[in-house]
Amino acid sequence: MAFYRKNIGGLHQAVRVALGIAVAIAALVYLAGVAAWLVALGGAGFALTGLVGYCPMCAMAGIGRGGVS
């Protein structure tokens, strides 16, 4: 059961996953302490939106697939 409608397409999803993982890894490699973990969590969250195909910020801005219902 889905509680949301996918609002990002396949290419957009792939880019989000790739960039999210890259940011998380770069944060853990190049930053230290709490800042590293906070940026890594942000990257993981970005990747998660790509995995599920739904971006809350895109939904609030009215950006996405399917147009206006």
C-alpha cells in the first residue's frame, strides 16, 4: 500500500541516489566529528528520496510527474 504518489522520474531517481551516496561518502572521508555525520545523514536522506521516488520538497513546490489532479 502506497501512502504517496511518486513525483520524480527514473533518471531523477538515479541521480538522487548517486549524488546522495557520493555526498555521504565524501562527508565521512573529508569531514570530522559531528559535521561529518550530519552531512552524511543529509546525503543518505537525499538518496532515500531517490530510492522511494518521492520528494516532499518537490511535492510542496508543485514539481513532479502527473501534473495537477
